[in-house]
Amino acid sequence: DVVRQEFVDGLGKQFDPKIAQIMIGLIDEDNSYSMKQLDSLQRSVIVVDDEAETIDTIKEIMSDEPMYKLSSVSNICDALDAISQNHFDLILLDVKLPDEDVFDNIRKIREKYHIPIVVMTSAKSLDMSNGFTDLGCDDFITKPFNPIMFKEIIHYTTQKPIFDQ
């Protein structure tokens, strides 16, 4: 309301009338307040991987992306615990966690949560990727990571509608 009033008050004085009218129209149409400040658009991502090197690589790739807050854990139990206590917009899940089966891990997550999951794998098999999709994964990315592809998958996956957890 404050910003709208500033445009109305500055119409023809401080602001170009055409631009001010467009901005007022956008504000009036934005009933759900979707044009939010950057901090309210921040996305929280949990990385589930037992290799510190992989986590460091992901942090480096995403270091110039202030919209993303990264957390990391090394196993599915810690992941489920963190997910139950915090809101996450995305789960990056390593395929090869010690003594854990990725398909069981995906099932455990899907039993309770509808958070997008991107599986990280070094396998480039179509059969394996189809298995992930069949279990409800949103995408997968292969190692070693291509930084541009990695960011694209993260951006795309976190922009999907988020369901109540």
C-alpha cells in the first residue's frame, strides 16, 4: 500500500505517468503479493552426501547465488531429522550413501514429504534415471557436475510449486 501510494503521489511529478500507471497496475494485480523482496524468495536446499568434497563443490558452484541457502548432512537419518525440523525447498540426494539404498531413501522421504528431490549420481544409465523418476524424483544430475547444468536444475526444480509438507 505504501509503495502504491508513492507511485500515486509521484504520478507526473517524480515518475513518468506511463511507467507509474504500469507499476500501479502491477501492484493492484498482485493480490497474492508474489512480487516479494529477495529475502522472502530465498530457497533452502539440503544436500545429503557423505563426501565433504562433493558438498564443497556444490557450495562453490552456488556461491554466487544468494537466493539459495545450503545445509548438508551425511546420511538419510540426519536428513529426515533436519527435514522434520526445518523447511526445505529441495533435497539433493546422493545415490551412494554407505550402507543405504537410494531407492529406500527416496521412499522414506516420500512417505512423509512432498519436497522436490534431485538425485546426484555418477551413473549415466537411462534405466537408473527412469527408476528415480518412477519413485517420484523430480530430476537427477550426474557427477562430475557441470556448474551451468547444476544451477539450471536447481533453479528449475525450486521454482516448481511447493506443496504443504
